Amino acid sequence: MKTLTILVAEDDLLTRMTLERSVVQWGYQLVSASDGENARELLRTRTIDVCLLDWDLPKLNGIELCKWLRTQTTARAPYVVLIAGTEQPEEIQTGYEAGANDYVTRPCDLKYLRRRIATVADKLNREQLRDKTEIAGLEDRSVAGLSPLDIYLSDLRLMRRKT
């Protein structure tokens, strides 16, 4: 299955380094930016699966970047986690209205963040598997509940049938 690419966009050096180290330790590919314009350029030129966006990025803040991202026409928009310093309901609502999928406060609970990213990875892998079965003409075959080994063995059987 595909390894997620995660963009960490954070201007605070210590926070950015902590998030970068965590993303790599969790087994994901990392791209990083220290300001909103750099993050936007990475989003234009790279395939990003998950964005960890600081609300208060310089040059283009996380809210503006999130709004820009949602106006782009791409095959699949990245999952956006907005990182902010407050739990004020108005700010949380503003984040969601800008297009964020999730909202976490600083200091980040890394266990929670890891679980959220793992959930996104599971969802994307299921979508990828569903797409593979549709391409192979197996639309009616259910893959729910299959282990990664079952899926791998199924892929091997499909490859053998085609040869």
C-alpha cells in the first residue's frame, strides 16, 4: 500500500522539528515548510496526502492556505489538520469553515495526531484497494474485513490469472 506524504507547515522551529521527527518515526514521507507561501508551493508541486497546518504561519496563514487549497481542482484534496493555540469555539468553527478536516491545539497531543493520521491512511488504503478491485472487474467482491495478508494473496491470485 502507498506510504502517505505529510506536509508539516509550522514556523516555530521546536514545534516543526517535533512534528517532523514524529512523522518520520511513524513511517510516513515528510515534506516541510516554515511559512505559508512555501507550503503552497509544495502543495502545487507535490502530491500531499495530509497537511499539518499551523494557524499562524507567516506570509500566508493556515486559514488562508486552507481556503486556497479547497479552491484547487485536484483528483483528491489532502486531509487538513489545523494546529492552533486555542480551543475557542469560534476559532474552531472558522477552521472548519475554511475547509479543515480536523483541528488540534498546541501543544499537540502526538498520540491523538498519530491516530488521526493512521485513520486517514487506512481510509486511503481502502480506497486504493477498492479502485484495484474495480479495475480488475471485481466490483461485487467485498474486501471488508480482509487482512493485509488476505489482500496480498488475492493480488497474487489475480496476477496469476492474468498470465
